[in-house]
Amino acid sequence: MTESNKPILYSYFRSSCSWRVRIALALKSIDYETVPINLIKDQGQQFSQEFQALNPMKQVPTLKIDGITISQSLAIIEFLEETRPTPRLLPQDPKKRAQVRMISDTIASGIQPLQNLSILKQVGQENQLTWAQKVIHTGFNALEQILRSTAGKYCVGDEVSMADLCLVPQVANAERFKVDLTPYPTISRINKTLLALEAFQVSHPCRQPDTPPELRA
Amino acid sequence: MTESNKPILYSYFRSSCSWRVRIALALKSIDYETVPINLIKDQGQQFSQEFQALNPMKQVPTLKIDGITISQSLAIIEFLEETRPTPRLLPQDPKKRAQVRMISDTIASGIQPLQNLSILKQVGQENQLTWAQKVIHTGFNALEQILRSTAGKYCVGDEVSMADLCLVPQVANAERFKVDLTPYPTISRINKTLLALEAFQVSHPCRQPDTPPELRA
């Protein structure tokens, strides 16, 4: 693959949805370039004409790969899974795949969208923290109960899956919003185990090309 | 399959996420029983102990099938696709599959969760309509632009796909919230074409076991 054919990830270091995709790319050893889209600077670079043409939802991540442009983190991960199947991020058994997708969607449709930047702007500064905490507590209560029946070492059994790619960035959001994680021992345990893996470390918000110096680690 | 082995769909007639799954079941000719969960009555039947044990997120739909219980509409549809592949709801080409999932997730993560019942409750009665309209306009602006490059007769080419199962119920929500659909000719055209198909009609909110008499058609 020549330099110009490298996949391009439009990403923001702190975006939890971008982090999901960065973990997938790292696990599958896919070499890529990052184009940072700063969601705060210039009143939001996601609103530029150029970026809107790539992603009309004006959100990150977006991935240019194999001649197409894909948005929505789970759609991107499913595409990577179908075209670069090793190591797999979905189990072989359809019932376990259903569990992985159920957990992924619980986070991607049931939690994250309700506490993302554009919603918090609408909620108003003084209510943001309470709103985000409430949304995450509701979601984590459900998730903790689900994981009690699906988890092994990771979210579903003992293999890293798409569900884990959603879990870790969502826990980071929870920590950013000062959510007390004591009521969620299963979530906390799995998160800690995953954070020890290299793919979760190199993709971490504190180690991206656009991470501000004061947040680097 | 004996009567007791029939899949059970926990559903609410007006839930757009339930409708997505009802369309999939109809298209794939899967016989099932409906257990209505009334999201309004008894202060919300989704909050009962019995239902929370099935779906800790306290949302519909939930499907009991093949000995497992699956929540999250897209996870359910992907499971049906993998276990009952005919007729297919995802194209064969991975790039087209990515488009289908991108459109599905744009609706399932980017629009619907921001205008569902639990969020509207938090927004407060006087702001509900404005909030829902804004969310849907933002999403439909993006969707219209995406569909201009992916659509044929339906959302992606000329085959009904999971994206179409998401589109029609979301347009129904838009109509319920009195969203002006004039700016979205592609969405409107595809919606109209899909509503003529039998699977979209038998699954329609106006024809469910729990549809109130005054809303039947």
C-alpha cells in the first residue's frame, strides 16, 4: 500500500466515538493517517464546508478507506471486521455476536448520544454535569446487569470484541463527568483489564497527534 | 416449531425502534407473538420488575428467540440476518453494507435517541416539540445529503435493507412531531415507496395488537 492509499481517520482526541475506531485500527494493525478535527476550536471545525461534505452529520469519526468514506463508528468497525477479519472483533457464534452488538448499541445509541457535545450545549452550561451523570448512571445500571451474564475476562467471554471498544471510551467519559463508578464493579473490572492492552493505550486520548501538551501522558 | 417456541417480541405499537424489528420479522416471514409493553400506562410498563429483568435499559423492543433474549433493535435485526438470511437485509458488497449500516446508525444513534420519550420527559412539556423538530431537522439534513449518493429505489440501491427499516419509522416520528418534510425530497420519495410494501404495512403502528381503537387504520 502506497503512502497515498493509507486510510485517513478524521478524529478528535477526546471523542469517545473516535477512540472506538482507533482501538479497532490498532488491534487490526491497520496503518493510517490522522486528520484532527477540533470540535471546539474555530467554533468547531466539524462545521466547515470541507468536513460537512465528508460527514453531513458534522461529527467525528469519519474514515476514508478503500475508496469510500464511512461515518458512524460502529459502521466503520463492522466494515473493518468484514474486510480485515483478523483478529476478529465479533465472536463466531451468532448468539454471542448478538450480545456484543447489544452491548455496543446500548452504549452507542443508549448512552453516548445523550451526553455528547451538541446535546450538552443545548442543555445549558449549569445543567450539563447533572444531565450527563444521570444519563450515564441510567446506562451503566443496565450495562452492569447485562455484563453480569455475558462477561468473562472482557464484555462477552474472554475475547476482546466490539463491545469492549465501546466500553472503555464510555468509562472515560463517565470519569470526565465525575460519575461515581463504585456501583459498577463489573464495568470497572473489565475497563481496567482492557486499559492494560497496548491497542487501548496507543489509541488513548492522551496520546493522539492532536492531544494538547497539558493532557499528554 | 411448536407454539411455545415462537419468538416473542416485546413491543409498543408507537415505538419506532419496535417498528424496525417488526418490519424485519415481516420481511423474513418469521411467525412471532407480540407482548405489548405500554410505555405510558401504569406509569410505564417498561419499568416493571419483570420487564427490567428482560431489558435492563427499560426500553422496547426486546426479542426472545432461539433461547436468548436480545435488546437493541439493530442488534436484533443483525441476529435475524445471520440466522435467517433470506431475504437479505444487508447487501453482499461490504462497501454497500457499510453504507446501509452508516445510514442505520445515523438514525439509530444520531436522531432517534435524542427525541425519544425519556429525553422528551427531561426536556419538559413546553419545549418538547421544538426540541424534537430541531433534532430531526439536523438529522434529516444529513440523511438527505447521504441518500443523494447512495439511494436507488430504496436507501441503498434497489434492494430493501436495514437502512429502510430505520427510515420509515423515523419519518413517522417526524410527522408526529409536525416536521415539514418539504426540504427532504429523497427521504420523502423513498418513504412513500417503502410504505407501499406489505411488510411495512402489516408492521405499521396503526395495525398492532396494542393499537388503541381510535388510532387503528
